Amino acid sequence: MQNMDISNEIRDFFDTAYDVGSLAFLGLTTKVENPFRDQFAYYLYKKYSSSLKISREYSNGQNLRVDLAIIEGEKKHFIEFKACYSFDLLRYDYKLYQNEILKDRDKYTNKDLNNVTYILLSIRTDICPIEYYKDIIKYYGDVVRAFNKYSSDDQKKLSFESVNRWFDGSDGLIVKSSGSRDLGKAYNVNVYLDYFIIG
């Protein structure tokens, strides 16, 4: 387990195990955290069940509840997920998701802090969806307002700048890895998942 690279596992998950077209649809119509997290957990279970325990909603029997736990004997690695949309990351002074991740960190004891990975997922589209889909696409008004100011490429650039500024090591956390994935098309727009692996 010590050699498990979460970044590589996510890339392999996209390449081998996930119908990314379904994630494009879900990313536009619901918070992508739950479908991504659950399918990623199942991917790890199928790949490692002979040697590791993979647990969703792991609890230590006291007051700790974890999105995903990877367990090998007495060794445990915990993964916490958060999901948002690119427009959430554009405002310089809007630090909701930074604070949410720091709040997750605060629930761990000092001995566990080095065994936690935080994954932030952000949905972005290539163009603004047409008004015909405004009752279907989640937070349609916020998406439109973002595109009134920024192109998709600019949204990506600013999102990456925001997250790297939030987690610059000053709070003990840094962005260890990041990337983008083309999820395909839904409702006539191309959908992308930008992800940040923080620890």
C-alpha cells in the first residue's frame, strides 16, 4: 500500500474502468463527488481486494467517518473527496472548498494526518450550454455568468491558480498532483473534469 500512487490510480481508473460519458452527464446534472467516489472505490476493490480492504464510509467506531479507506493490516490510508464547478474556483476571495478540505483535515489525529489524501474535483465545459437545457443543467445561471467573463481555457487557468494558491504549504497541505480529463459530450457541450490531489 505504501507504493500506491493515487494519481496513477485515478488515471488508470479513467482509462480502464469508468464510462466517462456517464460522468459527463452526471457532472452536468448532479454533484459529481458521489458517482466518482463510489466508482473509484469499486475500481480499487476489484483491483486490490485480494490484498487490501477497501471501505466506503469507513468508521473507526468512535467519531471518525471517512469517504474512502484503504486498509492493509494495521495500516490505513484515507481519502476525502470534494466536488465543485469551475465557477466556484474563479473568485479570488471565495475559499469555501479550501475551508471544506481544512475542516476534513481537522477531524484527524496527528498520527493519521500523514495518511490522508484530499481530492478536489471540478466540472468545466468547453462552451456555455444553450438556454434550452437551463432546467436540466445544475447551477445553469452560475455557468452562464462564468462564461460571460471567461472562456473555458481561462476558467481552467484561474481554477488551477486558485487551488495552488490555497494549498501552498502554509496550512501544511500542497497540491501534489493535478490534471484534466475529457469526459466526452452531454447536452451538446464537451465536459471536462479538472482534479487536484492534495496532501
